[in-house]
Amino acid sequence: MSAATHTTELERQQRLIAAIFAPQMEPAACPDVLQDGARREAGLAAYRGNGLAHARNALRAQFPTVLAMLGNDAFDVLSARYWRARPPRRGDLAWVGEELPAYIATVDSLDAWPWLADCARLDWAIWQTAGAAPPRMTHADLQRLAAEDPAGLSLRLAGCTAYIPSAWPIVTIHLAHQDEAADWSMVRQAILDGGGQTAWVWRPQGDAAAEVRTIALEDAAARWVAALAAGESIVGALDAAGEGFDFAAWMQKALAEGWLDGVAAFAPR
Amino acid sequence: MPAPPLLHGIGLRQPHYREFRALRPPLGFVEVHSENFFNPHDAASQVLAAVRKDYPVSLHGVGLALGSACGLDEHHVRQLAELVARIDPVRISDHACFARAPWGQRGIVHAGDLLPIAYTHASLDILCANVERVQDRLGRPLLVENLSAYLDFPERDFSEPQFFAELGRRSGCGLLLDVNNLYVNALNAAEPDPLQAVCGWISELAREAPPGLVGEIHLAGFSEQQGLIIDDHSRLVAEAVWQAYVHALDCLGPVSTLIEWDEHLPTLSVLLGQAERAGALCAARCETAQAAS
Amino acid sequence: MDKRRLIAATSVSLLALGILAAPPASRAAALEKCFGAAKAGENACAGVHHCAALSDLHGCKGSSKVNYDPADFRLVPDSTCAKLGGLDEQQAKALLKHPRAVHAFEAQMQKRNS
């Protein structure tokens, strides 16, 4: 194929994409099409409407708490602005919400609810965890842990877990949305009392049929998990966790719930 | 005389899973959207693996964007290849559309819809290259579906049937003939006799195309919104589309046929009723063919 | 107990407990749960999906609301955002630094308004 004709097609396609994601309906920006006037605008609107509707429906599934917090109308506005500001990079809608939490943090009209972005991070973590690989920890990992110097080992967190530290009580807010009888004045109190929460999210044993669980970590456990996620050695992570962290109880729960992918040689950074 | 094989299938959608599992209706195949099953670890993939034990599965993609001049997304191709390896589908299809293009600082973006391509030599080259790349990766042919297009480009080196015939000859892919899309296009083009326009399209394809080009037929319903006919798969198949379908079977012989229904999903029995109607029309053609031979 | 001994002892006792060898829950039962999961969009409670991973995200259909483009509408949070109430800029800033001070400020405001 000649380079010139390929360029013609590429430019034609670029112009249609630009017209679809343009902030205003700009038929002038549209490439030459057979249709004109209102019929051309209707055609452009159909493509925009379709792309946006697909993205919005996916975002609703991926951010149920944000949807419940904003309400349908505001969520639609947010979805439409997000779609335009950060057009999808992939054809797989499972990833369409990847940048929504960061985008929410930039939206001025949401400033009064500064926890929204972190709540969106928690929604996204739950969505990701629901489709993550099962844990890979084996007996051999445990035997290695019993036999080798733990200063030279680190624990790998499983893909079906996630932790989200926040300056806001995001777990309290999240759980209130699961509770029809939630007392919103208590939730507001939790916000005003200050103090953030670290959310810990996992899908038990990575089982496809299991529901994803979300809890708030105690401070010591939050420090422990953060250290593991940072790739610390087990001894280093225990030092980071400090007093009040029950390693034996955590490990028992970790194996029962499937929080670990295994043991790796500690590689200091 | 053995019963002819079942050729009709339905698009399996989430709200029907439970009832479908309980009923296990007689169908030639079920079809799903490939991208909904890219993740091997989620619940949807468990469902599809179980369904696959009882039915041939046709994987219908919506996101490859085979006509994109900027090329394909390697990640998307790889995920499709992995899904194909897991499911061993009876057919694999996507659309003759583009969706990916460079967009300023953001790089290549995906419009999330099936955008029209021009029926030019350059477009055909692009589509052929992309189709061949996917076929090489999968080690098997694709079916490429004709679009319902809401905008058309004036430059044109081929009629649409010629374009698909040529695509098939060059790349070895087949055509997934969406009869409803032809009818939607005829309505949106304000054809004086839309049914005749669709039948003419199909007749031209039958003349131009290599034998066996059409590997599957799609039938669906549409709706009208503000003067534009939208292919939203929201209703019963229109009677005119059934008539065009009969013409297609007359021209092409019996072909595996899918009822697509995505918006305002009906009960499973309504959906199965539409599929059975297609199946009966196919079976009648099979018997005629057997009697003639 | 020394950290190294604690880790080794814990590992030995977990090996003895055989937690990792526990058989997974019945595959068949789990599978039926996948089929029977709540509809995509069906609320478990307050808009939170039971089984979000089952959502049919993709389709090749057109949308039924083609001319609907809400991007230019005002973004006014409703629903539980309204129930929770927002914070003004000062409150938000202060809360991130001195939660107790904001608490006192809020109580003061409430008193003034009542």
C-alpha cells in the first residue's frame, strides 16, 4: 500500500475520533462525509452516545460506591466529563475506570467531598480483586519460611488482595453503603473525628464465586502490610509493624483467606 | 434421513444465565462478546467454561477495531488469543470498523464504538493487514462483520459487497453477514425500497463472493431515535429483516444464524422463539438441498 | 520471643495445621453461585453489586440515548453525598492536619446554627 493513501485513511480516522471526543459538537471538525446538516450531527451524536454509554455502564459497575454517593445524574455528568478528558486507551472496558480516582481528585465541584477519590480507589481495588488470580502460596513456601533466615526472605502479597491507605475513614464510608440502615450522622462524625483508615481488600482464596471482603486494618497491621507491599524482608516488616502486631494470628488468617502468593528472597532496594 | 444440524443460536447475556443453565435449550451454538470473558479468573469465565461443555461457542469481539489505520492493540490481540485457547470456539468474529486513532498528547485512544471505514483500496489494505495479523496469531480464520454505519465517507473504490468479497479473497477471512445492519443502513440512507436495497446487496455479494464466504448471519431488532435508526438490538427482528434473511438463505444456502438482543432484554423464551424461527427457515433450506441431491 | 524464632515457630505450627492442604470449597457449588449471581446492576444494597465481575460490559449494539451528552451539565452530588454533607475548604484542610480542632469548630458551628 502506498504511504500516501495510508496517511489519508489515518488522517480521516483521526479527524472522526477528534470530532467524537471534542468538547463541543463541532461538525466542522468532522472529516468529509456524505451526510450533512442535522443528519451529520445526528450521526456524530450516535457515535458519541454509544461510546459514552458503553463507558458509563462499565463505570457504574466498577464504582458502585461512588455511584451511590453521587447519585445517577451526577455520576452521569462525571462519567461524560471523564470520558472526554481521559478517552479510553483500551478496547477492553474492564479497564475504563483505571484513571477515574485520579480524575475525581481534579474535579473542582467535588472539593467538598475530599474522600471521594479514595473511595473510588477502594471501588477500583474491589473491582480488580474480583478478577485477580488466586493465591499461589504453597507448602514449599511455608517450609522455606520455617527453615531459612527470615531476614533474607520477604512475603509476597497475592494479586487477589489490595490495600488502600487513606487520610479519610473510607472503610466506614464504604461499609455504610452496604447497610440499608446506615446512620449517616455517625459516618459524618467518623469523618470529623479525623484519622484515616487503611482498607484491606481480598477475595477469599481467589475463588471466582466468592464475594470480595473489605475491612479496616489496625495501625500495626497497616504498617505490616505496607512494609510487605514495599518489598521489605519479613524481619524488617515486623520491625515496621512494631508493638501490638500478632504475626502468628495474621499468618493463620492469611493462609485461610489466601492473602499470599508465597515467599521470595529479600532483595534490598 | 438424519435430522439436519441445528444452525440457530442466541447471544447469551448475564440476566439469562441461570434460566439458560436450568433449561439447556436445543441450540446449534451460543455466542458471547469476547471481551466480557478476557479475564480467566472472574465468575463470568467460570460460567462460559461450563456452557462450553454443552454447546459450541462463537466468540464475537467488539474491540479489536480491525480497520484502524494505526494498527491493533497487541494486549487486546493477546487476550483474545488466550481466550480462544481456553474456549476452543466454533467461530471467532469482530467488525469491519475502526475505533483506535492517535489523539493529541494522550496517544492512541479507543472510541468504544464501531466507527465506519471508507471502502477504498487503502482501507482494504489496512483491514487485510490487521485481519492477517490476528489470524496468524490465532492460527485460524476470522469472520468480519459488516457494520451499521451512521456516517459514510464519499471516497469509495468498491461497493460494500465487493469490498467484503475482496477482503475474503485476500486475507482468507469470512464474512459475518448482519442482515439487520444492512436494513438499518438502507433505512438511514432513505432508500425508497429498503428491503429491495438489502436483497440487492445480498444478491451482489452472492455473485461477487468466493463460495462459503458467509460463515454466520446475525439478526436483531432496531429502534428509531430522532430521525436516525439505531442498531440497538432492543426489539424483535423486523418482518422486513426476516424477508431479507429468507432471500439470503436462498442465495447463500443454510448458514449458522444468531439472534442478537442486548437492550431491553426479553424473557429467554421470547429470545429462543426468535432463534427457533431462524432455525426452522434454515432447516427447510437443508431439506430442500438434501431432496435436490 | 526473638523475631526469627517467632517466624519459624509460626511456620512450623501452620504446617502442622495443614491449612494450605485444606480442600477448596465444592467446585460445583461455587459454579452454581456464578450462574445464579445477582443480575448486573441488581442492587445488593444501595447500589453496590453483589458480583460486579459478572457484568456484561461489552456489546456491539448502539445506545438507546444517542443525543444525551451530560458532560456540560452541572455536577451536583446528590444521594449519600448529600446525606453525609460536604466540608468547606478550611474544614477539609484543617481535618487533614488537626482533626480535633475541626471537630470543635463543627460543634461550635452547630451550636451557633441551632
